[in-house]
Amino acid sequence: MSSQVPFPPQTRPDLRVADQQPTPTRYEALGYRAKRLLLGPPLRTAQLVHERISKRIALAVFSSDPISSTAYATEEMLLVLVLAGAAGTAMALPLAGGIALLLLILVVSYRQVIRAYPRGGGAYMVARDNLGPLAAKICGAALLIDYVLTVAVSVSAGTAALASAVEPIGNFRVELSVAFIVLLMWGNLRGIREAGKIFAIPTYLYIFSLGGVLLYGFWKVAFGHLGPITYDRASSVGLVGPEGGVVAAVTLFLLLHAFSAGTTALTGVEAIADGVPAFRKPEARNAQRTLLVMAMIMAFLFLSITFLAHQFDVRPYADGNPTLVAQIARHILGPGIGEAIFVFVQIATLAILVLAANTAFNGFPVLAYFAADDALLPRQLRKRGHRLVYSNGILVLSGAAIFLVIAFQADVHRLIPLYAIGVVTSFTLAQAGMTRLHLRQREEGWRQGLLINGLGALVTFIVLCVIVITKFVAGAWMVVVAVPLIVLVFSRTRGAYAAELAELRVEASQRLAPPKPRHEVLVLLEDLDRAAIGALQYARQLNPLHITAVHVALDPDHARRLSELWARINLPVPLEVVDCPDRNLLGCAHQTVAELVRGDTEVTVLVPKRNFAKFWHRVLHDRSSAGLFKVLGNIDGVNVVIVPFRLGRRPILRSVPPESYRGDGQPAESFPTAPRP
């Protein structure tokens, strides 16, 4: 290699000219412009405090899942109890009372969690701080699974409710469910306050419409205006009953199985504790009050539906169409104007069931943020997006839920066995963690808290065991297998980040080493064109010991013509042509550069890259520069720099008529040559 011959010196530009230049326009990629169109203008980080929501909106945002689960929890319980005939269905109300008592325990416990962890995180943070990293990983994995199932079950149940009113829709349940998930994703990507405004009205419509129907049913029952539902021969087709006509015994296992099915009413209770920072100040107090109101609404709807189902002797259908709630509402409202009100109630039920997934859309991204902050998940999940929400978490949740809906054909009864395991696991770990917290801190009133949380941990652990045993064969085994796999992913992710941090950590004694005595710059060239000249000019700015232009000869004829042109123009930089008989560009370039690496030499490789203003121009060229950057960047002591040449933004030196091109696409006598394809 020869020593550098400098280019002719250039005069220093007048700095005052820069002041007269127009302010450059801010770059906006195509994806960014699409986000502005679909989601609205971006929100500044300082606006985050204004995105907090009131208690009324928070009830719709965080409580739509547990409130909506009352629409199918009783039905899931009766699907088990009807196997034992009238004796079994008579146990529905006592079992519902037990579930309501468990709800009370959970609400009292989570009020303590909110007070102890006002930053949010709920069960995950409690488990992490009090039970250790393994418990936190199990809790996080269980909750993430539960949130995905919440979306899948909610939208599937919503389309089932709509199919109860409009039967032809039943043939498009999968497509409708996927469309609803995409709609929810769009609404939540617009921001939590925007989502709250969109979803608040359907939530309250469901509460008041179904609540009004149930109260009307109580009035009719009290005055003897309404008796049990009678099923004729046609309507009896598809009803669930004793298998083979043999009534099963009311055993402890059957009762526990029905109880575990009814605990689906408790899903989503933890969401408020996860999302405390989303509330307006005082955050903790507002979250506690919202949690209490949510529990009261849940208990009223769940117990009322179960009571009336027993009074009317309602039996569920195997395919879930019509739903149990639809049968009760139609029986109470009757024909005539009641039919119109029934359709309205079903639409409200559809809306709340679909929007129940909104609870998961708020809980999953927040939980994923905390897990990513602990290096258990990719750190991209920590970033706030265009509208100050955790957009990546929303996208991951949507994709996973769509996969489940398609895989299970939007069948609620097939999805339910997978449900509730995750949330009850988090209940158990949260109660156990709070018990440990009370024992360690012994704050004022700790004995009362210890009693509540200790009892809650014991009860929820028993419920968890019952759910796993009774639903294992029906599909719960998938969750039992998935949780350890996700925990393994958490551990591997954390290990990868730990290893990366160990290599990147800077010690206090760290000092900059003296520069190496030699600095070689290689400019990889395909042609002698303006992009190549720009790279050579930049090489001069680096002021190295030597500059060498390197051409990897994939085409010997082209390499020969390039050498002749180089010699004729007499550039002050030597050209080295590397023979590459097997046409392996990356391999030959790697070998050539690696030969220059020595302990006293710093090597910089410049790769000219053409940037095209139009998309269709890009597809006419390969991505060899990206491959070179990747391969050469793995060589120790080598620094690779992409030198862009922006086509379409510079004046053309002179046009080249088509007839002057040779067969290989190159001008016959021109400098610079036209870009090779």
C-alpha cells in the first residue's frame, strides 16, 4: 500500500452562509406518517400526567373484564352441575355465595396491595419484593398468559352473545372475533384516556341494562308473574344434561369442579392494582375506591344471574347458543317490546364482553413493562409509543390473542379450561407475598393484615389446586406446561442481558488507551461513480496513514475495465483488485480485511451505499452493503462505516443517452459510471 496523496485543498466555507439557510424540515418516515394518520398526533412526554383518568373512566378501563365475566361464569358453573340433575343445580347459589366470599377476601387483600405498592405492578411486584425472583417469574408468566386468555375469551364470548340474537352471525365467529381484537388494539394504541372515553359508554350500558333486567326479573318472581322456563322438543336439542341419561351423584369432586369453573368470575380483579399510576391523584385512594365499587357491581350481577337461573330452571346449551344470560333476559322481557329490549341487552352484552378485553390491554403492557425493567423480557417493551402507551406490549398481546382465537375457533367452552389458572396463581402469590411483608415490617395493624392475607393465600391455593386437577385433562395442562416454559424464557433473557452488561460495564478505573500508531482506511468499491468519490473524500477527512480502494472482482471483465478507467483518470488513491473466483463477495471481503488486522493497526472500512428516494428504485438493487457491514463488523480491530450517497437530491452531471450503454448496463465512455444493478 502506498502513502496517502491528498486531494486538492478546498477553501473553508463562510460560516455566515449557514445562518441564511432555511431550517431543515423534520424527517418523518412512512411508518411515522401512517401512525399520525391512524392514531392522531403524537403526545409529548410532558403530557403523560394529563393522560391519567378519573374513577368513572377507570371503572370502565380496568373493570370491564371482571364485570363482564358475570355474563358467562354462572353458565360455566351450571355446565358441570347439570350432570347431577336438579340436586346439582340446587348447589349453584351456595357455590356462587362461596365465590362472592372469595371475591371479598381478594378485594380486601388487593386494597392492601394498592396501599403498599402505589407505583403499580400488583401481584408481580409483591412476589418480587417479598418472595424472590423465582416467585416473581412464575407470577409474571401466569398473569401474562391470563391476560392473553382474557382477550381471547372475552371477544369469543361477545360474538357468542351476538349470535344468540342474530343466528347467521354464528358462522363468522372467528372472523368477527379477530376484527374485534384489531379494533381494541387500535383504540388502545390511541392512548389510555382516548380508550377510556371510547369504552366507558358500553360498560355502563351493560351494567344498567342487565342490572335493570335482573331487577325486573326479581319483581316478577316476587309477585309470582314468572315461572320456570319450559323447553319444547325443538328447543331441547343441544341442551346439556346427564350423560347417557344417568344422573351423576353430587360428589365433592363435582362441587369443586363447578366451583373452579365459577371462579372465572374473578378474572381481572388484579388489574386495578397493576395500573395504579394511571389514576388521577391521589392514585392509591382512587384505585381502592374503584376496586370496591367494581366488587359490589360484580357480586350483584353474578349472584343475581345465578339466583334467577335457579328460579327459572335454566339449562345451558352445549354450543353456548343461546347463552344462559340470553335465555334469562328473553324469559323476563317476553315478546313484543320486550324483544326489542332483549336485542338491546344482547348488544350491550356483546359490547361489554368484547371491551372486557380492554382490561387486559391495560394490564398486559404495564406488567410487561415491569418484567422488561427487570430484564425478564425484551427492553423494547419498556418504551412508550406514539400516544404515551406501551405500544409494543399492546401489539404482542393482540398477536397472541388472535392466534388463540383462530386455534380454538373462538369457542368459549374450549378456552375456559385454560382460563383462571393464571389469575388464581397470581392471587396466591400476592397473598403469600403480603403475608411475608406483614411479618417482616410489622406495621400498624399488621396482625389484621396477616389474618386477611394469610387466609386469602390458603383459600386461593386450595382453589388453584382444584382448578388444575379438575380442568387438567380439558386443557389446563397447556397452561401448566406453558408457565415453566415462559419462566425459562425469562431466565434466559435475564442471563443474556446480564452477560451483555458484564461486557459493557465501565469500571471507575477505566481509562482511554492511547491511539494505535497505524490507521488504515479501506474503501470498498463496486464502480467508480459519485458514491465512490464521496466515500474517498470522507476517507480523506479521517486523515489515516494510508487509503486504499478495494474492488472484489466478481466479474473479471468489469474489474479489468474499472482498473483501466482508474489508471486513465489518475486518482491519487491506489486501487487493489481482489480476485474472487467463487464470487463469494462477503467471504473475499472478510479475508482481505482480516489480513490487515495487526495489534498496532486500526482498520476502518468504508462502504458506499446508495440511498434511493423512491421505493421502487430500492427493489432494483441488492443489499450487499448491509451484508458487508454485518460480516466485517465481527472482525476485532475493524470499524465499518456506511457512507451514504442520497440519489435524487443532487444535480445530474450530464445525462447518458440509452444508445451509449454497453450490453452490461455500463456507459461506454463515461465518468462517473452509472450505478450497476
